[in-house]
Amino acid sequence: MADKDILQSVYPHIGGQENISRTIPRENILYVMLKDAGADILVAGNYVFKAENPLQRISTLKNL
């Protein structure tokens, strides 16, 4: 098991992009794996900061 994993659903170094839709099934699997493994840190950029309701997005991530 790795100490740190990264899964990007956008192309690196380009802010404000839409998600790459084909990554979504992998994201869901990774979230479940990380949660089961006891992960306690999740980094989310524009998903939170550019949302109309950032607090709702944070709540969604906390409840994964």
C-alpha cells in the first residue's frame, strides 16, 4: 500500500477545467479504497473553491 496516492480528474497545471468524465468510475473506486484503508486527507481544488456552495461540497467529501 502506498503512503500517498494521487488521482487527477483534470489535466495538470490548467485550473478551472471540467472533470474528465472517464475518470469518475476510478475516482469512486479510489475513494472507497482510501476510506477503507483509513485515509484522513483528501485534497480538492476547484471542486470546492469554484463551487456555488463550497460548504456543501466539503460536506459531500466528508461523507464519502
